[in-house]
Amino acid sequence: MFNITLGLVYFFGKQKPPLDLTTPSLAINQLAAKALYFTPSARAYLIAHRPELVPAENQKADSEQSRLFAQATQDPAVWRRLARQLQFDTLLLTGDPGEYRPLLRHLLSSQDWVLAYVDYTSLIFKRSGEKSWIPEDLKPVLGSFSEASASQRAAVLAQISSKLLAVTQYAEAKRCLDQALDLDKKLPEVWTAKALYQLHFGQWPQALESANQALAIDENYLPALSAKAHLLFTLHKFQDAQEVSKRLVADSPKNPQVLLLHAKIAHEAEDYTTEAETLLTIIELGEKEGISTTGYQLFLAQAYAHNGQAVQALEQFRRVLQAPDITQEQQSNVQECIASIQSKIEPQSGQPALSVPVKN
């Protein structure tokens, strides 16, 4: 029923290692672009250090074009419209790949774009025909940390490993991970990177062990908590997963990826009240960003129905029917749900069935 596809939520940068591995300085300082698409997390640094790459329409985070840039991270159709309109030749993706997973998948499957650059904070894509990234290109990135401590270099390699994992460069991701473990086995960043790698390949017990190893070093390390929540969910330990997920929501109550994971876990734990409350927050955030919330509204209606809140469920189902982007399949399912609920509440209430407008 709950068919949201979730990228694993993780937070490299929420708790800083000894070096600042959150600032995309290496990528942005060498960036060359005529028309640049960038993820929202890069805007402030671009404006401060490369303002010529930020059009006037994107200077403010709440502008219409900035809103579309943010929406494109989750909706490849929006991205394609922007790409045709603005004729991008370069994409800069910074921060957690979970925040732009749908766009990244689209780029990796596209013949129009090639991966051109990878470092510990950023990915850069160029138009097809440009030079593609190869493992040798990591040398200057790693050379920037040649004077750093073993622990610092291990943190850099762990973060690079997770970026490479996101772009399916599996062999190089494993090599960086192994090097990080050789340098320092006492960093939660390294064990979390290993958990992410193992999780990607379905090694659930091993990944959980790695996440627990990270938490044994730092019990509040958010990336490890996120990995553990996801793993417990995958292992159908929903009550345990929910306890971990609550800690993530407490830290990041407005993070859509955190909230989506929490709602999904709550649904499987049959905690429909928490699921509904979480979905309401997701819908509110999506509406502020101008992102379609039809799917989340449908899940909210179903959560109400599961929780025995017939009136709220019917009200929400009616809203879904009026959504401009509802599919025919969704419309049919919603009408069946409405009919089922009304057939159960009408005999009990003695009232006529509620009138539900049907979208043409």
C-alpha cells in the first residue's frame, strides 16, 4: 500500500569531522559552466564565491526558479523542462545523494549526460561528449589532504566512497572504503560508510553490525542511526526501527527524507496515528515547495481509514479526487475506497451516504 520509493537517508555533514567536509569548495572553485544547474545546498556557497554562476532568478531561495530547481531534484519531468528552457551544460549536485536521488537516477540512465567529477561533497555532470570521470581523477582530490592526519583522510575516503556508491562506481567505492578502514577503524563515519555499502548489496546482518559498530563509537551519530533505522525496517523489526526513527525526526523535524522514512516505518508498525501526523507534515512541506502531494494525500487517507477515522478518510479521499495530477488508476482505487467506507458507516449512522464529487 505504501509504495514510496525511499533513498536511504543519511547525513554526512550533520556532525562535522575534524575537517569541514561539508563545504563544496573543491568542486565549485574549479567549476566551469555556461549554464549551471545546482542543487539547493550549493546556492549559498555559489553566491558567496562564484556569483557569476548564479542567475538573478536564483539569487533568492524562495524565487519561482529556485523552487523549480528544488522540485527538479525529485521530479525528472521538471528537470527536463528546465533543461530545455535554460540549456544547461553542467550540473552540480552537492550534499546527501538521498536529497536528489530521482534526478541522479535519471542522469545515470541518460545518454545526454556523463559523470565528470567526484569529490567528498559533490558530483558534477557534463553534457555527453565531455570527458567522463575515471578513478585516476581522484588523485588531485585526495592530494588536497596529503598533509592531513590518518583520521581526517579516512573521513574523506569514507565520504567519497558513499558518493561513488550513489553513482554505481562500485569497485572504486569499495577501494576507498577499504583504505578508510585501514587508516582508522575508530571513526563512526567509516563504519557508517561500510554499512551503506553492505546495505546496497543486500548484506543486511553485516550492515546492521557495521551500523552498530559506528554507534558504539558515537551513540548519537546521525548517519549511523539512519542506516540502522533503514536496516531494522528491512529486517521487519518495525517497532525497533520506529524507536530509532523517532530520534532522527527529533533532530531533523522538517527533513522530507527523514519524515518519509518515519511514515513508512510507522505504517508497517501499524501506528497509523503517527503515520498520519507525519504525512501531514510532509504534505505541508511539499505544498510550500510547490511539489505535488497527491500521492502523500492518498496515503494519508488510507492511514485515516486504517485508524478507523472514517470522516477524515472520506474528506481526504475527496481531496485526492480533485487533484489535477491524479491518475485513472488512482481515481478508480479512491472511488472503491469511498464506496467501501460509506457502506460501513451509513447503516451505523442512519445518515445518507456522503456526496463525493468525481473528477471527470
